[in-house]
Amino acid sequence: MTYVEINGVAPGIEALHRAATMILGHFTTMQVRGGAVAGFDLHLERLRQGSAELFPGAEPAGDDTIRALIAHALRGEPDATVRVTVLSAADVMVSVLEPGADTPPPPIRARTIVYERELPHLKHRATLGLFHHAAEARRAGFDDVVFTGRDGFLREGSVWNLVLWDGARVVWPDAPMLAGVTMRLLRGELGAAGVPQISRALTTADLSGMTGAAAVNSRFPARPISSVDDVAFPGTGALTEVLENAWCRVARQDIQGPVPDTP
């Protein structure tokens, strides 16, 4: 399944051309299961914040409109991957794709590289750099990439947040980066369960003191990382178990809203 709508309408050539040439857009991607989404309120918050910063002074689509546009584009499909892209203050594109596989993903090997996303706190459309570096890592024999800044501190993966395990605590990098929805949900559940966790500035030198690592995003809340550069993580299984237990407690929120009478 692949559906694309802009403002509730299947786009024509002119609308697609306009969408392709709009530069300042931002987006969020979510996994819909049974018509509900984990952290849907955080996805809506992300869209509000992105619009406020990229389109100041404009009146962006509100939460109820976003809900309605998603529900309309889903066409009754209970399970899907949904990407909501705010192209401008007046244009919202909803893409509906096949749901991500729920089978456990294989571990990945990552390498570090110095790269800083522009406006790292936003999930914006300037993705060339991160996908380029991820592709370069694969050509070099790795599966993905972990970004460090010019300050030497670890940040995030290509399309995921990095989380580590020091044998006793969950460790989150503290640096300018995107606060992923899945990361925020996991941190909340870990805190509620009393699981020890900290957030601190980390360099590549700190990796040797970690026993586990994982990549987290909306598709894979606990994808194991077997190694970063030449540092292996024999305790990754313990970390992913902790994360998976936390994820099982995350509640999903119904996205159904009023569907426009005239899309």
C-alpha cells in the first residue's frame, strides 16, 4: 500500500512539483497499529514546534486538522507507516506505507563520523548529509553510522537515537540532537519503573566503558548494536531486554479524528 495526500487530496503533477521544491519542511514518522500510535501526542507536539520555528507568524495546521488528514489518508487501514510532512504553513502531506516489520531486527555494526545536522532539535527535510554518511558507512562494510560533533561528543545515529548500557545503568548521550519520540517514551517508562538511567556528554573514548548499545526509533524501539568502530558490546542483550520491557508498557493513542466532509 502506498497513499499520498496533500491537504486531504491526492496530489496532481503541479502539487507534487511544488512539494518537491519546498525546502523548509519538517516531518514526523510513526507506526500505526490498530489505528493507534505510541506517543501520538509527542508527534503532534513535534509538528507544532517545527512549524513555529520554521514558519514564524503563520497559522499552521492544528492538531485536529492533522488527526483528520491522517485518518483520511489511512482509508480505514489499521496498520501502516505514516509520515506527516509539513511542507509549508498551508500545506500538509500525509504518506501512508506498509507497516514496518514487527520481527526482531538483526544487530548492526556502526562507525562514527563527525557530522552535525542543521537545527539538530528539529526533524526537518534536510536529510542529504545523514543518508550520504550512512551509505558511505555501508560501502565501508558497516551497517550504519553514529554522528559525533566537532566538540567530540556523541550525538545520534542516521535516523535513530543512540542508547548505551554501562552494566548497571542506561546511558543517554547529552548533546545537540533530535529528541526522538521513542527515546522520550522509553525514558519516561524507565523512570516510572525505577530503572537507573543517566544523560551525560560522551566521547568515543567512553564507548570502551560501555557493555551494551542500541538504536531506538519509531520502527525499532530496541535495535541491538553489536559494535561501534572497533568497540564490541557483549552486554547489548541486557540493554535491549530492559528497553523492550519498557516499550511493552508504552500506551498507544487513538489517532481517529473528524474526517473532512470535503477533502
